[in-house]
Amino acid sequence: MTLRDVSWEPVYESEFRTNRTLMETFYRPFLNEVIRYDRLAGYLSLRSLAHALEGVDSLLETDGTVRVIAGADLQKREKGAMFPDADEPLEPWVESQLTIIATLLDRGDLQIKVGDPKGGDGLFHPKLGIGVDREGNKISFEGSINETLSAWQYNYERFKVHRSWSRGEAKYVEEDVSTFNALWNGFHPSVDVFELDEAARQDLIDWKDTDGTLEEHVERVQNHDPQTTVPEDDTAGVVSVAGRTPGGIHLAEEISTVTPWPHQRTISDTAVSIYPNNLLFCDEVGLGKTIEAGLTLSRLMQVGEAEQALFLVPAGLVQQWQNELLDRFNIHAYYHERSYDGDYMIGPLGDAEDHRIPTSGAVDADAWENTPIGSFVTERDEPTVVIESWHTARREGNQGHVAPRIDENVWDLTVVDEAHSAREETKLYDLLGQAEEASRCLYALTATPMQLNVGELYDLLRLCDLPEGWDDKDRFVEFFETRQALEDSLSTVGSRYQNIADGQQQVLQQFQKELDLEEDEGRPRIERFGKLIHEHLTSNPGYDEQAKALVEATDTESIQQRKALEKLVGVRETSPRFDDPRSLIFDCGPTEWSALVEASQWATPVQSRIFRNTRAVLEQCQDLGLLDDTVPTRDVETKRIELGDAAPLYDQVEQYIDETYKQSQKILTGKEKLALGFVMTTYRQRLTSSLHAIKQSLQRRMEKLDEKVEDMTEEVSELSRDAGVTEATIDEAIGQASLDAYQPSSRGAADVIQAERTALQEFVDDLRQAHTDPKVAQLRRDIRSLRQSARDNIIIFTQYHDTLEHIRETLTDTHPNVGTYSGGGGMQYDETTGEWVNVGKEAIKRDFTDGDTNILICTDSASEGLNLQTADALINFDLPWNPMRVEQRIGRIDRIGQKNEVVKIINYAYKDSIDGDIYEELEGRLQLFENVVGPMRPVLNSIEQDIKDAVMGSSGSDDTREPSEQVVEEADSRAKRAQEKAEETGLAGEPEEVATKEAIIESSGLDGWEPYCYPAFDEIGTGDRSYEPLVSLETIETQITQSDRLEETEWSFTALRNHDRADDFEDIVDDAYVLELPEEDAVAMPESLGETAQAELGGGSGVVVTFNPEIAEQFPSIRLLLPGDPLFEALVREAAPAEVDNVEFVCGQRGESGSSVTRSSRVAEAKQATVVEPAVTSESVKNLLGGTNSVSDIDDAEQTVLNWLSQLPATE
């Protein structure tokens, strides 16, 4: 069509008798045909132009242009014209209008100039428009109308129209064109015309950098119609039940700041689908067990399955877990702290002192709800996540605080980190048994579920509701021994038998020989083997296809044998009276036994309860293009540092530690022996860290030896039994000061302490005067060398905060761009003042990533909180005796997405030190740390005890080999045995050489659960969705920021786009707000140190919030106001009505007696349903506020709920 094909009126004026506006009768039809629009307007609103242009193909999708000359005060008022209140939050469709304009302006399709009358104070006030179509036809219009939304849609306006193809009107069009061209080209005698100020133009163009394509923004504006939008109150009601809608579980992923890797998604999908089954998360170090557990919890919380959750973690990891849950999943967890003035729960925002909630419970209370943790949980009316140190919880009197012995579950989910520490006959072992009974579901996390003993595996699997027969440690261990011996016996006998009976006899004899059994012991072993396979296959619902395939692939020699095999593997029903699995296995012959051995590779709790992935899965994903980022390799070098002038002092301190340790082991007994031995062992490690670290400890100890101190024998001795104890663990459990002050008090202890005091006095003065450490000189040389090879961003790790302080103080004179990150937070050196400034985690991470800080010194306590792919090199200033901790340090930079293909690792150790010799030997002979994959992984923790024994001389061995040789050879032997055990139990599954995505998903998951897939997942592990979330993050943002209910109760949002610091935070201000709260509502503030976005933008008057997870990830101090945050829940409760008017909730309930579907308008009732589908009750209303998702009608909603419920597995 052209302009000539449209019937145009000679005069247009507003008509209020009809719903048709000038926008619809003239403006849009006019713009739909033109390829150029020229406009003179005294007043211009770009929002009205955007409103008119939406959906106009000729201007948005072709080379059409718009040229506008507006009044000269445009650039002063345009910001205000676009934003009636520049600080008000904008609705999404308004933002889309501005994006349309910005896009046109940026690509040159929209050109704007300003006009100013010459020689006076008058206004530029013409109101003329000209349109030209593809064939050159023109229309001009002139009258009262300005280029504003009000003019085209709401005001009374009148204008005349002239057509170039009409003989009587053509001359008017020609005059209008002439006038516009004269003005546009600057030739008009009465008006000066200028280009739009570049700053104002750029302000407009910046709007195009929003999310979404131009087409999506056009669609949003087109779809915006207040008459078809669900009202605000009803939208708030829908938002409050968002997680329980059919696709609501996916909100957890929308909110998360991580994108799960394929194996992580598979694990979380599986765990959610089979909840509340207890499981072990046993991926290798660096594969993301934290993400797997956190995402699973977040999903379960979204759908209402988990309301109370407990994390039992090592003392040194309590705050790290709290930070990870908040930063990655917006889960606000509270950890327990006992202080001299009572018990407190510490929230995740701000410093511990800023958010301490006193508990009303008593330590010695009988009822759980009266204990400190129990009272905190039961008094809250919202989901609660608690983190407790298992070092604290395992103590006598504390276990009942987290694992009460009552009939009901107090936790919907318990997550245990570093669960391998729960060895039998330890307090942690007992605690986890109680925790499992107190929890609806339990997940145990460890990278080393087993080292050398299959019984270690059982100690964890016992927590997983094992099928009958498997819940006995001896039978469990026996099963794997039987399987291996039976497989070997079948291989030895082969087909060299005459008949079935002969074959059975030959295999049985060989089997007894393999296990050195008596003649009457072999048959019962094989019978128990068959019974355990049968019990496992028939207790898990997902083995049917595998079992059928196994039977089909077995060439049975008779129908009787086939039936027996079918019954054993659950393909054929058994009779409780006549079919005993123990006898059925001897109705089978060697062929069927071979099939059962094959079945035993995948039909055990190891395959149905343990997630286990290795680093190889990431390499496979990269090969398949499933990971876009680099999977780096390592270049590891260990440097032995000469002590030089410090050698005599080092030797003297070493002698003091050795003699005190030997005295403690000789004279003391029991727990005191363990406790003082632990103190000296810790000092020995501090000595190998730095002379400064041991100097600080011994000075503190010297001051305390003459004081009377509290007896901490119980607590210190308990730490001595743990592997991998860090400085943070000590600080959490007892405090470093308590460790330095520890003194035994039993008979004979005074002699030990006096000998120690005498030894200290001999060299304490020399120790105080020691200022130099040869490691620091080596550090300076290595930093210079690394920078010469373009490795500028360097991380330095140490075990101890004292060593960290020594390094930073000695580096700043030559390297001022230094920062530190430890359990105490982040600090930077201020070169102008010469002082260290506390700046917090957010600033230190951002500055290191940006390059403003290029040397970062960290302690182990901080390592889990850092993921720094921008680092070029890592220097281990000291080497913990537990190599797993070194591996975890390296994992901070050796991560997917590391910018370097090869990461440089440098280790420091003093020359001639035993632990240095051991590490050098481990690296040279076993390539320790060269690659994260390898047989050494399961035994890294056990090497700690070997190094301790070698260094402290406490092995009690007569071995004549060098200590380093002894440790390395034992580690190598142990690694080989561990690999054999892993293969024996099925933990060492080898990845397929030619991998596919399907194979990765299958190997990452579990056997035995095939029918189980949560209804919102199209398929486990693929990421495909059967249902999308009804409520988008955009809907949540619009509903909350635009809520009249919240405004009436004095909750207010101020947009930050015009903040005076906006230029410093240009990446975030368009998506951030300051939330002001009613005076009586206290809210925990995020980290508010001076260098954070929270402090800079909040100004102390409110809390800075965002609805964008990417911004929260980049600036953790900004609060992510989405599900998971208690503040979000409070806002939704305030905004949502008790009942909705234009929406009805179709509620699906799954119970023991089956499924039911009901309707309700009450929000509280909808929150109790298994699944909820909101439905509109009016045909004209369909769209949620601020979003593009449509709400179903009643019939469709009921069908959706029924379909969703039908996909749940059948209940027992």
C-alpha cells in the first residue's frame, strides 16, 4: 500500500464519544505507510514517538528515517519529559519504548535537532508533520498537535491534512516541505537550528544497552494494555505462589548466579526427582559439590518441599558456606555462635556484629524447641537454613541441639560437608546417625568416600536408607569380596565343565580357594550374594529395562535356569513361600552366575546412592562443545629456599618443638598427650610457613605460660583427631589464643611446662629480633620474573594470617598494588596514607579482576570463597601437610574459564626440611599437583598423617629409608590399593573414550531410578523444560516496584539511574534501586564498607537492591530482592491480598490416598498445595503485570495441574 491507497480526512480532531484516539485514526496509519517522517514540534516527547512507532514495519525494519526539530529547551527537559519523575521505577513497557527510540537514534534512523528563534526570547512553536512513502507521495499535517503522548491520545487536538497528489492541496505540501528543508539545513532567516547536544544524545542512546532484541521490545509495547493485564493485587497473589506453579522450580535457576555444568545439572535434577531419598555427593575436588547441593536446596525451597534445612560443615568452612549459599543461590543462611553473653544466630549480611540475633533457648534445655538453635527455628514463620560447625555439634551436650532424639523430623534436608571425617567410633559418626534420624532427607558431601577400606564406604552409605540386607557392615564388605572372587573363579573355570552341576561345583571350589574358605563356607557366601542383588533390584523401581536386557543377553541352558535368573533380577515375580533368593541362585548355573556378576556392577547402593564424577567429564564436555571456556593445564614448580643467616634460629626453634613434643608423648597420657602434641604439631607447621608466624605464636605462648587458663584439653584433643585442620578451624572451634595458652594440668604436666618455659627463654630474645625471611626475598624475585613473562596477576597463598601480614608488610614498599583476602575480609594498601584499609570482599575481587590490584595474598580460610580465573600465577608461600588443601588452593585459579591455557604454580619449602623433601619427592615421582585427575586423589588426606609422623618423629617405625622416600612409596602403594578398591566397588567408573552428551548425563546420574523425573523437567540432565515459570523476574520487579499497597505502607523504591555516582557504576544503576523501609521495620544491611556499591549508592538511608542476579554476582553488597531473601518474602506478604479477585488458584494436592484438584481464591490455601496453576476468571484479562506470560483460563489450568500430577511417580 501507499499513502494514496488510504482514505484521509481533510480535518482530524479528537473524539471522546468513542474509544478511538488520534493515535489510532491518523498517526499509526500514517506512519505505517511512510519511509520518512519530518516533524516540527515545539514540544516533543520521545516516549509518544516510540508508542506510535511500535509495530511500524516501514520505520523499524527498513531504512526509514525520522527527522525532528523541536524547541531549544528540549535537551534541558527531555530527561524529565521521558521520566515524569526521574527517580521513579519504570514499568517494562516504558523501558521498551525508550529502547526503541535509542536504537533508532543510534543507527541514524532518528535524527533530532533543536530550533531557537533569532533575536528574542520567543519560543519555537510550529506544529507541522510531513510523511513521504516509497513512491514519493507526501502528506503534511498542521494544527494544534504537539509530538506528545497526551496530544495524540488524551488531549483535544485539531489539525488539517494536505495530500501531494490532490491538485488543490499540492501547493500547501510543497510549501511545508520547503519550510522544513530550510530549517533542517540552517537556511531559515528567522530560526537558528542546532544539532542535539552530544551528551543528551548519548544519554538517550544508552537505553539501547538493555536486555532483549528490538523485536522483543516492540512486542512488549504492543502487548501492553492495562485493560488486559491482571491487576496489581492479583499479580502479587500469583507472585507469592510462584514457586509452586508447574514450572516454578526453574525460578531457582533464574535466580542463581551460576550456570550448571552438565554433570551438575544431572545430579541436581536426579536429587530433586527422587527427594527425599538420602544420597552421597562424591564428585572429585573442583567439580562443584557446593553448586550441586545448593541448587538442589534452592529448588526444593522454591517448590515448598524444604522449609527447614541444616548444614553441618567443618568449623573453618562455616562462613564460606554461608557466603556461597547467598552469593550463588540467594539463600540466606544463619550460623550459630556461642559467646560469653549467650547464644546468637549470625545472618549473612554485614559483619557478624551487625546481624547477631540473640536466641531465647538454653544450652541445657531438654526439649529441642527450647535449645538455642531449636528456639530460633521454631519461632520463625518463614523458611530457615541453619549452618552449624560439626566440630561444635559433635561435642557432648551439643548433639541434641541439631539432631534431637524425637519422633518427628526437625529438618527437611540436612547437608553434611567433608563427611568422610565421620569414621566409625568417632563422635561425628554418632552425630550423623542422629542427624539422619532427625531429617526427612540427608545429603553427605565428600570427594573421598573411600580410601583403602570398603567399610569406610559403608560408614557413609549407612545414612542412605539401604535396602534390607545391605544395612549391615559385614555383609556389605563381604558382598564386594564375593563379587570379585566369583568373577575370578568364573574366569578360571571358563566353559570347562560337563553339565550345570559340574560347573557349579568347579566354580564353588575355585571360589573357596580364592577366599581361603572352609568347604562349608563357600555356598552360603554365594547365596548371600544372590540375595543382596535380588533385594537391591527389587527395592529400586528403575532397574526393569536393565534387568530385562540382562536376561535377554544371557544364553541360559534351560527354562528353569532362565526363570530363576528372572526372579533373582526382579523380571519375574517371586513367591514369598517358595522362592528364596538364596536357593534361586543355585537353580542357576555358571552362565547365569556370570550374568549376576555383571548385574552386580550396577545393582548396588554404590550405583544407586552415590554421585561420582571425575575431572574427565569436564574435558569430555569441552570436546563436545558443551563448555565454551578453557579447561587449563598446570605448570608446577617447587623451589627449595635456603635459610641462610636464619638457619641457626630455625634449628633452635625446631629443637624446642621436637623436645617439647617428645616430652609430651613420653610423660603425658590420654587426652592431654593428644592435646599438647597437637599444639606442638601446629607450631611445627607454623615454623615451615614463616619465621614470623612461629615468632608470633611463641611470643603469645611465652606470655601465657605463667597464667592460669581454662582447661581446654577436651576441645584441643578432639581437634588432634581430625584431618585437614586449618587455622580457621582452630579459630572457630577454640580460638588461636586458646591454643597458644593451652597447658596440661595432670600429674607430671608441670615438669613438661617448666622444660618448655626454659627452652623458650633461651632463644625468645633472638626470635623477637628476627626480621628477615629468605622466602620473602625469593618471592620478590619470582614476582619480577613472572611479570617479565606477562604474568601480572599473582595470588599468594599461606596457611596463617601472621604470615600473610608479614608478606604484605614487606611487599608494599616495592609493590603498592597489593591486596589481602582472608577470613577477616578484604584489605588494600593505600599508598597515599601508607595504611591498610578494610574494603571488603566485593572490592578486593573486583579490583583484582580489573587489574587495579595485581597481587593478592590469601589464607586457606578464604580459598573457597574465591574463583579467580583472571589470575596468571599462584605462589604457595607454604605447603600444608594435607596436600588436599594445596589442591584446593590451586583450584581457585585452575578453573573452567581460566584465561590462561597453562596456569603457573610455584611452591615454596625450606631446604633440608623433611616436609619440603616429601613434597619434592611427591611431585617428582608421582607428579603430585601436575593434574587434578589421578589415582593420588583418594589418598591425599591420608598423606597428612604420614608427613606428621615423619616430621615429628612419631611413626615408631624401624624403617631405615629416608622419611621422604618412605612417605612417597607408601603413598604410591596406598594409591594403587585405593584404585583397586574403587574398581572393586564400582567407584572408579572409567569415562567412555568417545563421549556423547547422553552418555555424560547417564554416567553422571544414578542407576535404579529411571521412572523418576520431576514433572517440570523434560528429561534428567538436558536442561529442557516441560513447564516454564509463569512468573518471570521481570514480573516480580514490576509488581514490587510499582505496588500501590507497598507505597501506602511506606515502602518506597527510588531508581538509581540519576544518582550522582551513576557514572561510577554505569553497569548497574539502570537495574538497581534504593529501598526505603517503614521506620518500624528493621532490615539487615549488606556489607557496607566504604568500597562497596551498597555504601556508595545507598547513602545510609535505605538498602540498595536489584532484581538482576548478574548485578548481585558482580556486586555482592547489593541485595538481590528475589525469592530466597527474607526481605522479598516480607514485601510479597505485604503486597499480596489474602484473597484474589480476578484470579482463581487451581490447586493440585498429592497425598497418600492419591491426587486431588480443587479451586481457591485464598493465597494461604494455594501455598499448601503440591502444585498451583493460577487461572483468570475474566476473558478480557490474561497478562501478568510487567511480563509477557499469559495466565490460563480455568479449564486449561485444571488440565495442566492434572497432567503435572500424573507425571509424579506412583506412591508406595
